[in-house]
Amino acid sequence: MIKRAAILGTGSWGTALATLLAQSLDEVCMIGRNAKTAEEINHHHTNHHYLPDLPLAKNIIASTDITKAAEYPLILFVVPTSATEATAKQLADINLSKETILISCAKGIAANTGERMSQLIHAHLPNNPLAVLSGPNHAEEVCKSLATCAVIGADDHALAEQLQEIFTTNSFRCYTSNDVAGIELGAAMKNVFGIAAGIADGLGLGDNAIAALVTRGLAEMMRLGNKLGGKTETFIGLSGVGDLMATCYSPHSRNNRVGKALGKGGKLEDIIANLGMVAEGVPNTKSIHEAGIKADIRTPLIDAVYQILYENKPASDALEELLTRDTRPETD
């Protein structure tokens, strides 16, 4: 029985997962690059930069030494998507046991290649059991033990059930799925639509427009996601429409906050600097836009967000063009 876990990443989601697992495991070790953060977690039992009001359990420890991960039978990847492959390479160099279970918790796809995070991890650690975790899971609410649902995806159903038991608490309910691709693709694409919803809010377009953007975002998610190997039922589940709603409507969403600031006329560089955290939707927009082109799938909403972020197109112009383009059937 697994009683200890390592979490790679000391951000808000990594801290939330540590808090969750500390309820059922004997020890959770958070591993990051910032020595001051590790010291704060070990000596003050807080992670003030990310979750300032959260006291951490005494069985949560921290380190900056990634080789310590080899001591734990369960390892969670909760680093930014841009750091996932490099982190997997580091783990591959420390003689990790082939029995160590790996879970990808990042939401995004790789730039240029369009590979999912689990594919990047598997390429460097092909012999380890691997799963993914996703859903409408804001760290701020998970830490407060507010009711939350998530989905654990794995090709091996027994592995998914084993992890389901570890993660499930009275406030965190887990479901299982074998559609790893669908879970990861939905989790990545919803970030882009979160930015779009935020832009519409910042422009003052109203609830009707935002609801329309979210609905059409789901249509794009299913069109592109199906072409890339995901199942329709996954996109209308927790990691698809569930996470989409949480990202598009919640003030906790970094992507939504970025979009709202853009809609109000802010500059992307300034917005990211002021955020002080990673908003995965910004790099994801570029990689998902590229994936749509390669797959030859129509993605007008993704294209509009891409134009705003990477072609300096005014947000008002991009959304006006989106709403006034040629008419077509809803199911097309």
C-alpha cells in the first residue's frame, strides 16, 4: 500500500495536492527549485506566495533535491508544461524504480510537436506506470476541502482504481477513465477558452456573449479533440466541459484573469508580470493553434485568441470578427 508520495512542483496546485494527499498518506515531499520556498514549507508550514492563508500539515516536507523523488513510490508531475520534459529527463537519470507510479497533473501540450504531457513523460520513463489527473479543480478550493470532483486517466484500469482510492476523500471525489488523450486535450484546450471568456468579460460584452463563447469553445474542443484521439464522452465530462466552466467563470482562474486584463486594454507582458504565476493558456494557445492547423480542423475561437496574444490584434476587433463571420449551422 502506498503511504508516501513526492510532488514535483511547489506552486499552488502542487501545494493543494500535497494538502489533499497528506490526509491519507504518512508523508508528502514537495520538490521544487526555490530554496526559500522549501525552507518556508519545512520550518513555517506555509507557502505564502501561492496560498497565503493555508497552514500546511506537519507531514508535508519540501526539498530542492530531485534525487529524493526516487525514495517515493508515487510521483506527481505538477511543474509547468514547459518544464515537464526536462523534469522527466532528470528523473530518468536517477535510477528510478520501474514500479514507481507517475501522475501527470499539468494541463497543456508541447509547443511545436503537440505532444501531450503523458507522452513526454513516457518517452523518458517508458517502463513506469503512468496516469493523468484532471478536472474542475481550483487549488484555492481544494485546500479549503470544498466539494471537488476529478478524473484519473490510465490505460491500466487497475492502476486507475488504485489511485482513485488514494486521492478520494470526503470532499474530493475521483472518477476513472481510460481516455488519457481526451482528458489531457480537454484540460489543455480549456485554458484557451478561459482567456477568451475573460476577454469578453473585460470588454463588457455581457453574459450572453460569454455563454456563447463557452458553448462554441466546447464545440471546438470536441472537433479538434476527436481528431487528436480523444472521445466525445470525455469532452462532455469533468476534464472537458467541467474544467471549461470552472476556467471560464471563476475569479480563481489565471487564464480568465489574463483575458479580462487584455479585454480592458492591458499589455500581455505587463499582465503576466503582475500575475506572478504561470497562466498555461498563454503558451497553450500557440501550441493548440499549431495543432489545429496540422490537423486541418476549423478553430475560429482558438484562432482569435492566438491573434490577440501573438499578432497584437486588438481584442475588440478579434471578437467582433468572430461574432460577425459567415453564418453556418450550429452543428457544423
